[in-house]
Amino acid sequence: SASSSHTHALSFNRQWCWMRSAMHFFVSNLVYFYQVDVVDAHFAELGEKLADPAIDFGAVARACRSFLAAVVRGSLVDNTVISDAIDSILHLCIRFLCLCKLLLVEDSAPGAGAGLVVVPPEEFDALYSEFTTQLAYLVHMVRRVEGGGQGFLFRLDFNGFLSGLQLHAAQGTQRSNSRAVGRAQERMQQKARSPSGVSVSASVSTARR
């Protein structure tokens, strides 16, 4: 079908494949970090405290407050800058999924063969540049957090994937700028021609005759 052929074509787009893999890597390891390294680890400590038969209500309340504080501190949600950076990246992941769905619509629409464009190429380039920039910014800010940020980076950057994003972001921006210049030149060449395929200057000369 048209949709499956378009998906197959996307699978050969290196930029699309890289962004899909990077987003999957980030979200998967972020969820694992929150669930295993933060919630499960501190919940085990809470369970040990509550298992004491001699514990009273005041000790239970203190243990629960300590658990909640440890989860907030360990997940870095109390740091507004880091929390906003993570939120921005997750929104970009959702935006990427929406673009993928629109690309399928573009390819399967009745006017697909007549030059129908639902998603401009500039939209995908902007998302690519913004995603790499936001990831590099997040890594930079987490490294500035004393203590709490080390576990976060250890989980998300255990194979050095995120630590190299500063260079990748710079290279992606350079490629996007080159593509933008190329498209601008192409549009200028198209504007220099009439809809019939005859150059504008030639049309004007014919009209004067």
C-alpha cells in the first residue's frame, strides 16, 4: 500500500532513523531511571522502615515524607531548569510522532501524486535541530547539578550516546542550514519560470512583440 511504501522509504532516511532511535533511547532510559533508580530504590528503603513491628504512627509519617522527598530529589523534578528541559524534549517526541502520522496522510491522500505537501521539509529540519539542541542542553545542565545529577547521567549516558550530542547538534545545524540554502535557491529558480515552463523574461519579450 501507499502507507507501507512511504514507511519503507522513511526507513532509508538516515536523519529520520537517527532521530527515531535517539528519541526511543531517551524515553526508554528516562522511564527506567525514574522507575528503577528512583522509585523502586527508595520504596525498598521505605518498606524496610515500615516492616519494623515497633514503629509508631509518627515514624510512619516521617518515613513517608522522607520517601517522597527522596523521590523528588532523585528525579530532579525540583530543579526547574532540568524539569523544563525534559518536558521540552518529551514534547518534541510527541511532535515527531505527529509528523510521522502526517507523512502517512500525505503519501496516502488522493492528491499524493499531484505534488500534495502536508509536512514541509523545513518542519522536519527544525524538529531535528531543536531536538539535538535540547538534548545537548539537558546534558550540560545536569552536569552542573551536584550529586543528584550523576545517577541521572549514568543511566541516560551509560554508553556515551548523549555526551556526544553537542557535536551532533552542531553538525545537524550545519546540515540544516545547507539544505535551507539549497531549497531557497531552488525556489528562486522556480519563481524565475512561468507556470507553462517558459522563463519570465522570455514571456515578457514575447508580449512586447
